[in-house]
Amino acid sequence: MTLTSTPAPIPGTTLFDGEQARKGYALNKMCYSFNEAANREAFRRDEDAYCERYGLDEAQRDAIRNRNVLQLIAAGGNVYYLAKFAGILGLDVQDLGAQQTGMTKDAFKAMLVAQRGE
Amino acid sequence: MATIIGNVCCSHVPAIGGAIAKGLQQDPYWKPFFDGFPPVRDWLAKARPDVAVIFYNDHGLNFFLDKMPTFAVGAAPEYRNADEGWGIPQLPPIAGQQDLSWHLINQVIGEDFDLVTCQEMLVDHALTIPMALLWPDQKWPVRIVPVCINTVQFPLPSASRVYKLGEAVGRAIRSWQSDARVLVMGTGGLSHQLDGKRAGFINKDFDLQFLESLEHDPKWATKYSIHELVEKTGTQGVELVMWLAARAALGEGLVRKVHANYHIPISNTASGLLALAPA
């Protein structure tokens, strides 16, 4: 019999697996709702009430309040749905990258260009 | 029987949609990316596809975590884009090729793949942006069959499983009683990671090796597990499995490279483009 072995974690990386999907369901469902402009507007009007409606837990509400991507991921958020929340805030994926890596946006963009290696 | 005229595989970063809307194709940041496409368009104009089968991954437009299919095939008369939450312009609807959808569904399920079938299906930027890159006037000359592969929620299907799906799709197309000329597309990748402290990760060496492999040794990347692919290409770089499916549909015969382009970065992504035709 072969035992299933868990591969070593990849540094700085959270795989969005069943555990994360289960933990983050309410948060991701709220972010998925932001596909509709009326829902984005409702969130803007009363953020706490909107989070309440989707049943976010304390960690998820803190992460939303703090606009903190690493906290949102730790609370079960998936980046594809979180991108819709970032859209409300007017942030693009380079803003998200800069925040997660603790760089300025310019430094983050320079890091990307440097990987050309020319 | 239908003929497969070749592959076009490319990246599908949302920011490309913004650049198209703003007409930034010749802007210094965007030019190295957009300049890859004219030779591919020239080839398409000669190869005259009238159907495109498109392997892509949905990013939370059509599918949510309430129901997350591993493999889903469109069988709709028409496919529309919709608001994805951050405001890139929507493109004109694209007609479906329903006869091929159902032929493909019958054949591929007949080969023991458990497909989800969708008679209504919104298609997101991963499908519409490559269409707009190949046909910038957005007057689509092809009817489409979308094939969506889950790259949102793990476990993802393995690279070797996706390759086998692509082979089965290729067999289905070639057995379709039609004189259609079919382009097979794969969209996504190449290396990039949006989430976590490793955000911004790119792996040029791997990407270049992968591009090379599709021409001469197409099963090369199937030796890696999904975990290894994430490690080597990033959490979103794993979208490169779409390219594997598209390539597998071409079958085992020799192929020739029509055109390739690779540029770092577009947004957070190492962008790739590869067009292949049967030799």
C-alpha cells in the first residue's frame, strides 16, 4: 500500500484547497457578489452591514476592514474573488503584490522587470 | 471530417483588455506584447478557421465555489462576457458551435471523461481577451466551443490528465462529420503568482523550456505534479495546463512553429504566445 505523502509547503504560497475553500466560503461568496455593480455600491454604502449579510467571521471582517491581502488569504480568501474586492478599492494586482511583499509599487514593478534577466 | 488547422496559445491577463480599450498597443510598455500577434493573425487569415475550441479557466464569473467542475464544456448557442467586478469593457457576444459541442461531449464522455455540460455559460476575460487579440475588429469569424478547466480550487486535475483530455478532444474534432476548419486554443500562464508573500514570482527558464517542449516534446510538462508546477511557475502559472490540452489535441504528428513571443512582464505575468500548425 502506498501512503499519500504531503509535499513540502511552497514558501510564501497558500494552495486554495478544500480546507481553505471551506474556511473562506462566506468571504469568497461576498467577493463573488461584487461582480454586480449594485452589490459593489451596497458594500460601499454600508460595509459592516454587507459583511454581516454574508456572515463573515471576525477574522474575515478584520481582514476586510484592514484591506490586508495576506490576512484575507489566511482567512480563506481566494485571490480570484479577492481581486473583485480590490476592484472596489481601485487597486490592481500590482498594488496587491506590493502590499503582500512589503514593497512600494514601484519597487514591485521593478522586481518584475528585473526577472527579464537581460 | 473536420480538420484541425493548429494551435494558438497565449496569456489572458485582464490588464490586456484595458490596454486594448485604451488603444495602448504601441505604448512602450505594451508594444513588445502586442507586436507578437500580427504574424499569427496573418497565418490565421490564410488558415481560415471557422470554429475554435478554447481551453481556458474561469476566474469567478460563471462558476463559484458552490459548484466547481473540474472540466466543463459549453454547449450554448451564444457566449457572453459580463461584469467581472473591476470594469474591463465587455466584448460582443460570440456564437457557439453547438453541433461540435454535443459531438465532443458524446465522444469525450464516451472515453470516460466526466464532463459538466453547460447550455448557458458566461465567458470571462480568459476567453474574450485572446479572441480580441486574434481578431481585433471583434467581428468573430469563428463559432466556438469553450472547455473550462478548474484552476481555482485544489485539487486541480493533473497535467497528464489534462493532456489526455486534450488528446480525446482532438480525436473528437477529427471524427466530426463536417468540413469545418478548427483552431484549438489554450489560454493562461505563463509563470506568475498573484497571491502570498511570493507574489511577483516568475520563472523565465521554465517558461522557455516549456515553450520549446510544446514543439518537440509535448508531454514534457506532464511529468510534473500540480504541486511541482505551482512551485516552478506560481499559483497562477499552473494555467499553462490549458496549453498542454490544446497541444495534445493536435495529436502525435510533427508540428511546425508558426510564431512565438515571450515577454516579461505584462502586469504580474510572464506573457507567452505560441502558434503551431501540423507540419
